Amino acid sequence: MSVWRYEKAQVFGVRLAALAGMFVFVGLIIMGRIFYLQIIEGDKYTVLADKNRTSVRHLIPQRGVIFDRQGRRLAENKKNFQAVLIREETKDYKKTLAAFERLIPLSEEEHTRILKEVPHKKAFMSVRLKENLTFDEVALIQVNTPDLPGIQIEEGLMRHYPYGASTAPVVGYVSLVNEQDEALTSTNPFLDIAGYRIGRTGIEQAFEETLRGTPGLERKEVNAFGRSVRVLEKRSPVAGEDLFLTLDAELQKYALSVLGDEAAAAIVMDVKNGDILAFVSAPTYDANVFTMPISTKNWEKLLYNKKRPLQNKALTGVYSPGSIFKLVVALAGLESGDISENTSVTCTGKTKLNDHVFHCWRPYGHGKMTVQSALMHSCDVYFYEMAQRIGPEKIIETARRLGFGAKVQTDLPGEKSGLVPTPEWKLAVKKDAWRTGDTLNLSIGQGFLNATPLQIVTAVAQIANGGYRLTPRFIKKTAVPASDDKVPLNKGEKLGFDSYHVALVKKGMYDVVNKERGTAHGARFDLNGLKMAGKTASTQVRRITMKERLEGIKSQDELPWEYRDHAIFAAYAPADKPRYAVVVLVEHGGGGARTAAPMAAKILKEALRRFMPRAAGEKE
């Protein structure tokens, strides 16, 4: 009996020791885990715990205002009340959204967007539900706050463009941040802000960082139900910087009205300092439609319009400059010595090169031409003959000196470079050697050569100011416009042209407009003694066959719109003391003299009336 009791006690002791050992082991594990969590990983979990009790939101700053040269507002901010949802402040965001929709109906598109956006956003980030709320809608939401956990009303700002369509090519527009933006800039604090809009085109895009400012921050303590208890920290946002453009909004608006329904571009530049006073692309679009999500119908209407309203033709359109390039050839010949003031050619209406005939635009020719009269009459044969003497290398070098074949400004994004073809380029790209025919095509601004309207007006402005390099600019250094008479010539790099040669080319441009047989004589004007000088161009978009020449070339009006020549006119005024240069390019306009020159004259006259006191009285 005693033996049994002894064995029983012994077994009990072993079991007790095992149990105690197990408790010690488990205790060591727990203590180790506590040590790991509190000491080693303590900082990490302190942060996580802090996040559980706080809500952090970025506050949107006021975007900088964009003004024109006279202080008119081109882009401003208007109050915008919007409802947002913060997922971490509601237990069931779908239930909350349903309650919201019973008060403020959402479209199917809006509802789908919200359900897609909420799960992908961080819990503390706000999701836009509805914008542009009326005061009645705001009051309705606030009255029902207890039934709408996680929904807040924010007083934000909506971008507004007072001049809408007329300034869109320069100012651009902003639109809502999308998934692509988030993927590219995932660390940007602005992406946390519901309804934040980013610059997409024009000045809004180019100066995004300058205009948007610095976001503020609000850190709130929330309870277990996600309700706000108190504000722990608040930093006010810093507004973006304002910008003053060189643009004159009223001249811009006028120039657009002159272009009418045409697919066209128009630019006015100050030849002294490169200021862009007007920069028009037509047809255009109202920038305000992009501040809210644009409907599929309206987007397709813009996208599939054959006149391409979404393209900034003044900046990204590339065209053969046509006879305006004869100014380049004339300068190249005069500078090289291959042409003198008295070098003459008799134009019979054509030039023969081996088996090929190159025609002048005037079938029966112009007779005896010098460089000045050849510019006045825009004689093709004169420049065919001179180009063979000069050679392509000198013409190409002169073109590049004037800004062709390269971007000429730094303010607006998306500018095209155009193309000045070279023998090396043709061999590399076309796999063919340069031929004399290429030189002849180059001499009249056709063939592979192309340029933007901005390059064309820059070249003409540099000829007008006597041969000083200009950099077109859209941003003014100060908000106050200088008096017209006090703006000095921008003494930048001199292009190296002989002043007498430049003056001779300018005489030819004066004759184009002011002599009776000049190609733009019909567009002449006299504003209290102020006249213009210019150069016409009509560039072919189709090849005229020999059969058509024999049967009779169809007039531009007989052709379908898309087969008509592009019409270009570049000019400056006053002719005696140049101040403003202009270019007008009308796609399929039919002729520079007939279509583009009268438009350019109207725009140039308006610029003179606005900025030069001498233009007060107009003479016929």
C-alpha cells in the first residue's frame, strides 16, 4: 500500500515539474515576444497605433492666377463645394454611399467611378463624390451628417478661364488627376487630395510646379467609430505664384474672330523683344469644358473634327513655308555674293532641268527680274536660277541662322522643330542622293522643307529688326507693360547679316504690299502713315500633273477643300520702323494673297491701333 502511495506521489511530482517547465517555457516565449514587440519593434508599432487613432489629410492650395500683359485674368479660381468620402471614418462605405445617393443622386458613371476608386485609395485619403454642390445640397448633407459617416463637405477651388476658347492655345487647361498620373508620381502629396487638377497643356502644364503652390496638412484624432474628436495639427496651404503673360487677351480674341471658321493659325510678335501678343489656333475649344470630366460625345466631337481643334497649329503644325522661304534664299545669295542688287534673270514661266520642267506660278512669266522685283512678284524662276548658283549648303546655313529646323522658344511645351533637309539627311532617311531638283524645290520653300508658324514669324521678325536674334516669349518679367516707345531693341546675338542686304530684302517686302503689282497690294493699309511690308505664299498639298497643265489647271475654288493650297502671309509694321510681326496661315485657304494677307492686315492694324499712338487716324 505504501509502495503504491510512493509511486503515485512520484508520478505526480514528475507531472508537476513538467507542467511547471511548460509554463516557464511559454512564459519565456511570451516575454520574448513582448520584448520583441515593445523594444525591438516598438517604434514601428507606435506609429501604427498612432495611425489607428489619427487621420491625416492634405489641403489643396490656391492655384496661381494667370494674367495677360494688361492685368486681365486668363485663368482664375472659383469656389467649389464638393462632397468627399474618407473610408477610414466609416465602417461600411457602400452603405454610406447609398445613403448619400438617396439625398444627392449620382449618375451611373459617377457611381461606377467611386466604387472603383475607393478600394484603391488609402483609407485616410478622400475620394471625390460630387462637385459644384449648390447651397441647398450642402445644407441637405450637413443636416443628415449623423447618417453619413465618413462624408465631409470641402470648400475647394475650381479653375475658370474667363476668355475660354480664345486663350486656350496658350493658357491651356487643367483636368482631374487620373490613374496614369498616380502611377507616374505616386509620392506626390497632391494625389491625396480629392478633386485635385493638374495642368495638361499650355502654360498650365509648363508651369505646373510654379502655379500649384504647396499643400497644407490637417491631422485629426478620431474615435473607434472613425469620428473626428479633435484637430491635432493644421498647416495652411501656400498659394501658387501668379503669372503675367506677354499675351494681350483682347487682341487674341480679335485675331480669333478674324480667322473665323477656317483651320488656321495667327501669331503677333514684338520684333524688339520677342513678346508674343497673340497666338491663335483655329478652330479652338473652350478650356472650361476640361475642368470637369468631359462627356464621350463632346470628346469625340473635338477628336474627329477634320479641322483638328485640339491641335495647336501655331506651335505644332508643320507646313511648307512656300514663297516666304524666298526671303531666306535672297539673304543667302546676297551674303555669299552670288546675288547682287542688280543680278537679273528673265522669267519665261519655266526653268528646264535635264528632262524636267520647273514652272513659275505665272505661266507666261514675269520678264526681267532682280532680287527686289523677284520678291515683289514672288517669281519662282528667279529663285530656281539663283539657287543653282548659291548651292544648298549656303541656303541651309542661312535658314538655320534664322531659326528654321529647330525649336525657337522655351515657355510652351510640345513645340515642333520642323525640318530643314540636307544632303546627309536625305541619304540617311530617304536612301537617295541630293539632286539639283531638291535644291530648286528648296528655293521656293517646297519639297522636304517644313516649318511651324512660330518659326516663320520669328524669322520675319528677325529680318524686320535688322538681324538680331529673338527668342519668342510668353512670360513677362513684370506685371506692368512698358510704354511702346520705351521698349528697347533686344540687343541679343546679331545674326551676322550685312545691314545693306537685310535692307534690300525689306525693300522687296515693302513692294509686295505697297507697289501696284505686288502680290499683296490688295491688303495694303495706311494708318496715319503707318504701313506694312510682307511676303505672300501659297503652298501646294498635291502634285499638279502635266495632263492638268495642258488641259488647264483647276482654280482653287473648283477643288475639294482638302486639295486646296495652304495660304500664308507674313508681315511687319510699321514698315519704316518695324515693331510688330505677324503671320497668318490658313490650311487649304487657296492663296496667300487672297486669303491670308487680308486677315493678317486686319490683325496687324488692330495691334497698331492698340499699342501705337500714331495709328489714331486711318487713311485709305
